[in-house]
Amino acid sequence: MEAWRRALNGDPLPWLLDEETPAVRHLALRRLLDEPEDSPRVRRARAAAMRVDPYLGNTCLVDPVGGSAVFYDTQVKLEKVT
């Protein structure tokens, strides 16, 4: 797993693990550092990411197939179905 880091000019982990971006931190912990889902650091990052991330607050939804939506897509308003 460390081979990808050796291929770079610098170490991106301090930036990816910054607590200012909890969603990015959560993904870095899980996918790059292989921390288990129930580890305290992962759980804290996930909980923080569930709150509105100021950097991701205005992004559009991801399509159901798994691809990301286009940056210029129209935003949607979600309404609770009763």
C-alpha cells in the first residue's frame, strides 16, 4: 500500500487527514490507511462528515449507477415524503 506514496514528490497524507475536511479524512483513513470501519478515528471522521461539510455543501448528487454527477448539474431540493 505504500508504493503509491513513493511515486509522489511529497506526502499528501497530512493534507488528506486534515480535520477541516472530514469527508476527505474519512476516505483517506478507510481507503488509503486501511483503518477498520469501527476504529475511533474513522468513527469520528464519519460523524463529522455527516454534518454539512463547508467545502461540499453545494455539490450535486451522485447518480445511482455510481458515477459522479456533472459539476454544472442543477441542484435539487430534497423533500420528505409523508
